[in-house]
Amino acid sequence: MGRYYARTLATVLAATCSLGAIAQANAGTVTMWTFLNPENTSGREVALRNVIEKYEANHPGVDIVVEPQDWATMTEKFVLSHSANRAPDIIWSAQDLGLLVNSGAVTSLNPYLADWLAENDDDLLFDNAYDNATYDGELMAVPLFPYSVLVFYRKDHFAQVGLTEDDLDTWDGFAAAVKKLQDAGLPGLLLPLSEDKPSSTIATTAYMDLNDGHLLAEGCVADFATDIGVQALTLQTDMIKSGLISQEAVARTNDDAWDLFIGGRGSIVPQTSARAGALLSSSDWANEETVGIVPWPSFTTDHHGPSVGASWQVSLWSGSQNKEEASDFMAFMASEEGAKEWAVTGEQLPLRASVANLPELSGGVFALNQAASEALNETGRFPRPGCAESSTMGDWNRAAQDVLLNGISPVDALQEATDSTNRRQ
Amino acid sequence: MAEAGVATVVGTGGRRSKLFRVGEVKPYLFVLPFIGLEALFLLLPLGMSLYYSLFDIKYLIVGDFVGLQNYFEIFSNRRFLASVGVTMTFSLFSLFFTFIVGFALALWLVKDNGHSVFMRAIILVPYVISMLVGSLLLKWVLSQDAGLTDLLLGPLGIPSLSILGDPSTAMAAIVYNGVWRDSAFAMMLLMAGLKSIPLHIYQAAKVDGASKLYTFWRITLPLMRMPILITLVRLLLYFVNSLTFQLVLTGGGPAGATTNIVLHMYRSAFEDSLLGLGNAMSFVLFLFNLAIIAVIIILFRVSGRTPK
């Protein structure tokens, strides 16, 4: 029996020493979960590879290890890994920062990046993205790929019927433009009104416009069943009833609408600005001469409608043993050098003013990025920190469907949308 | 204490009876690992599901104990109750048409000649295609904007219609999807049953001058009772618990017309991140499945045959 205990004790000691050795070996290793794989060849993935190589060349003692993940489940998986105390040092997220913060899985970057932020504040663009990543004064993420849902339109179709992008400034002009395109036998407006994979629509944009730029009030409270909610919803349902939007739209996801647009079946489609590069590379008709990006319309001509903004951003694991190294690499990714890689090689919106004016960023996708960047800076409205808004668009779509197909009144339909949204907060 | 080598239990009369001797226990020991696996992968998750359904869980964070509140919430939710109706409509229509088509195919192709073997292979194609891929293909075929329906229906004088944008036709579309894909499966199960009927019974009926219809009603159908019931059970459980058809083809729409219980549960748990509510729905779905099995058992009893 004594020999048994001696063996057990020896095993435990050996395991403890091994763990210590592993921890020592990992001291200079920064692990990162992202949806990008630096081994692949897309623009963003090549940019990530370049950023890592440059950082490691400047910091010989640090290894950046990327563990590519599926973007749809990455955040939930990270929270579970955090619970098991085995998470990577850096995590990428888009609209799930609230989950990361509320679960305690990520930590404030103020102790590590406050000085960096103060030094770079003038050069960094997209203040609203940084505001969105700040919880109670604590910066919880560094934005890398800001984007927003804007209006893509066919310049060539517009030219055929004598329309310009100025015709899309107001909702009345927007409806008249769609009518004119339809009358000329050209494809019209593609709107994703399915509950599944929803995106910004006419109704949600009009509501935000009438509600000080936000879907939800302070404290993440929804209250859609109001006069302005009904006005916004009716604006959209009237366009369907009058035939400006096909009834098929209620079965269309955001991806469906986009695929149809790429296939030449639409002249106007709302879509995330991040897909501009994919449009140019996946269709033979699309270039900066045939496609344009504009902000959403509004009810008046004195301003554009708001666009829902978001950003892929990086956060620091609260249990990381390499917080200094990891946060330093995060800052490097948003440095001038990093921002240049993302913008030029990765074809993303430039993160810094100093990069935005580079001569390399002209023509092709960069022209579209330029338009998107201006629209995002002017009209981008990021969700309030910690609010779960991503499914709210689906609630609005369901409300539109209930009004059109189930004969439910707009107020009652919006009350259900309100209840569904509030239940998630 | 039990005698060595003999397992004993207390009988209903209170006296100790010897039920199992060593030789009789051994087969149960072989089965034990599989019962353990079943417990691990079925009973344990089921117990956890019931446990977590009693909590308010948002975004993977277990909150307060709320008792049966999640259950009260789902049964007072108009959309959940509607999803029960959708589940029943979809399951029964799909079951009916899949069974009819599957049985017809099985009768047609039961003989092992070259034509039957070739046709069986053709008919099995939808079944071997991934459900996701098949549903996605059908979605584009039925699309009003870019599909084939206008091309096919236009010459018949039928005006352009949005099959997926109308509640009644959207339900028909997912039923069609189920029938298209799973008739082959029904065919295989029923064909196995048909092949088990001794050939000499048919030969005797033929000698007696029985017509084909008479032979079918008085020989084939009675002897197919068990395969038919097994096929019906298998298909019904499959349709009740289906997710891919609704998720990919219609997204549950329009206006919830094709949102079944499983899709409602999936959305609550994984899109809305309300895992307590989702677990409550999954437990209700489990009870729904039990009810279906109970109905089938009653059918077995009514038909005078119990499953062996």
C-alpha cells in the first residue's frame, strides 16, 4: 500500500512539474481565435499573415499562434473555454461583445492600452466603433473591421432611366426610383424580409431615424409599438402592397437577396459594406462604374438615414497569462502598419486617417470602400453596448409578415416584436 | 445476503425468489455497456435538459431558479402553440404522401429484374443527397425571382406566384420536400416487408382465381401489418423532429406558417440564447414524442399484434 501511495505522489509531482514547464514554455506564446486562417489566400487572410510576420520579426520572443474557428460559434465556444480555464489569449467577435463582457470572459484593456489610445486618438477613425466597445468607461475591444449595412445600387441601371444616387435621399424618392426601374423593365429592390438571417430593412432604418438613431432605448429596452414604430412599419408594408417590393421578399434571407443582386436580379439591395470586395470578385458586371454605395434614405432631405454599424474586433481573455504580450499585439493590429495591411491587402475600410489617403487605395473595391467609409462615419449607429440587437431585425420582419399575411394590426405585431426583443436582453 | 452465484430479488409476495442464475445473468452483462451508453447519451442529457429548463439561462449563463415558469411561458406563447399545429400538419401530410408514394414504389419495384434495380437506384438519389443540399436546391428551384416555377407554370396559363412567400404553398413546399426525399426510405422498409411474404401464398391465391386487387387486400396488406406500422412509426418520428427542411427551405416562414416545434426550440436556444426556455421546449418535445409512441402502441394493441 505504501508503494502505491509513493507511486501516486511521484506521478502527481511529475505532472505538476510538467505543467509548470508547459506554462514556462507558453510564456511567449499568444494564442488567438479568429475566423481567418493565415494559411489561406483571401485578402484578409494574407493580411493577417503579414501582420503576424511583421510583429514576430519585431518581437523575437513572441509567437502568435492562430487557431481558426467557425465564426458563427466562436463566441459561445470561447465562453465555454473560459469556464474551463482553457481559452486563447485573444478572441475576435463582431456582434457578440455583450456576451463576452457579461460572462466575464474578457477583461478591460484600459490598464494595457490607455496610453496607446491617447497617443493614437487623433488618427483612429470610427469613434462610434470605439464607443460601442467601451463599457462603463472600460475599453473591452479594439475594432479592426468596421462595417455597416448600406444601400448598394446599380449605377448602370440608374443611368438607363435617368436616375442618380441623389434620388435615393428620401423615402419618397426611393419609392419613385424603384417604380421607375420597374416601369422600365429593369430589376428593382431586393429586400430580405425573412426571419432567418435578417438584416436592416426599410422599416428598421425608418424607425431608427425617427427614434434618435437607435433601435433600443437606454438599458436595452425595446418599445416599438408606438406611433413612430407604426409609421416605419407601414412605410415598408405599403411598398409591398403596392408591388414595389415582391411578396417573395418575406421568404428571402440577407444572403438570398445578395445572391440575386450578384446574379443581376436587382438594382438596389441593402447589404453590409464588408461584401463590396466579394461583389467585385464574384460577378463579371460589377466594378466601380456599375455599382455604387450610398447611405439609407430618410424622411427629409437634411440628413441621411442611419445605418446599423458593427465591427470585427479583438478582446483580451480575462484569464490570460500573457496579457501584456497579447494586448501589445492587439495594438499592433490597429497600428498604422497593421491598418495599412488590412486596408491594402485585406481590402477593408481604413482604420486610420493616415491610411485612408494612401495612393494605393484608389479605384476598384477601394472606391467602394471609400464611399462606405464616408457613409459609415456619417450615418453609422452602433448598438448600445451590451444590447442584443442582432435578432431584432428578425422580429421586425416577423411583424411585417404578420401584418401582410396574418392580418394582424401593426401595433399588435410590433408589440410582439417588442416582447421578443426585450426577452433576449 | 444472496447466495453466491445467484442474484435474488424480493418477489411481490414478499418471499425471496431466485430469478437469475449465473448463466442467465451473463447476457445482461453483455448488454450492460450499451445500456450505459444509452444512459450517458440519452438519459443524462434528458435529465440535464429537465434540470436546466427550471432555470433562467441567457447567453450560457445560468441565472435564477424559476421553477416551471419556462413551461408556463411556452404554453402561453401564441407562436409556440401555432408551432404545435404546424408540426402536426407537416407531419401528417408528409407521412400520408410519403407512405403512399413509398408503398406504391415498393409494390412496383419489388421484383428483382434489371429494370427494378435500375429504377431503385434512381429513386434512391434524393435520399442519398444531403438534406441540406437538397433543401437548398429546392429553395432555388421554387424561387419566384430566379427559379423554374414560372418557366414551368407560365405555359399552363398559371400566373407568376411566390410559392415560398405564401403560407399555404410554403407548407406544401416543405411537405413536397419531405415526400421527395423520404419516399425512397419508405420504399426500402416496405420492400423488405414485401419480400418476406412467402411466394407460395400468392401462387395459391392465383390457383384459386383471386384477382390482383383481392390478393392485395386479403394477402399483402394483412401480412404487411408489422412492416407498415414500423414504417409509419419511423417516418412519423422523423417528420415530427425534423429541422432542416424548415430551416433551409422556408426559414419557418412566411409569418410562422412553417415554424415547427423543433425550429421554434432551435431559435429560442441558439439564436436568442435563451437556453432555459429552449430546454423546456425540448422536454415538451420529448413528451410529444412519447405521446406519439403511446398512440402507436395503442394501434398495435388494437390490431391485436404486439411488437416482439
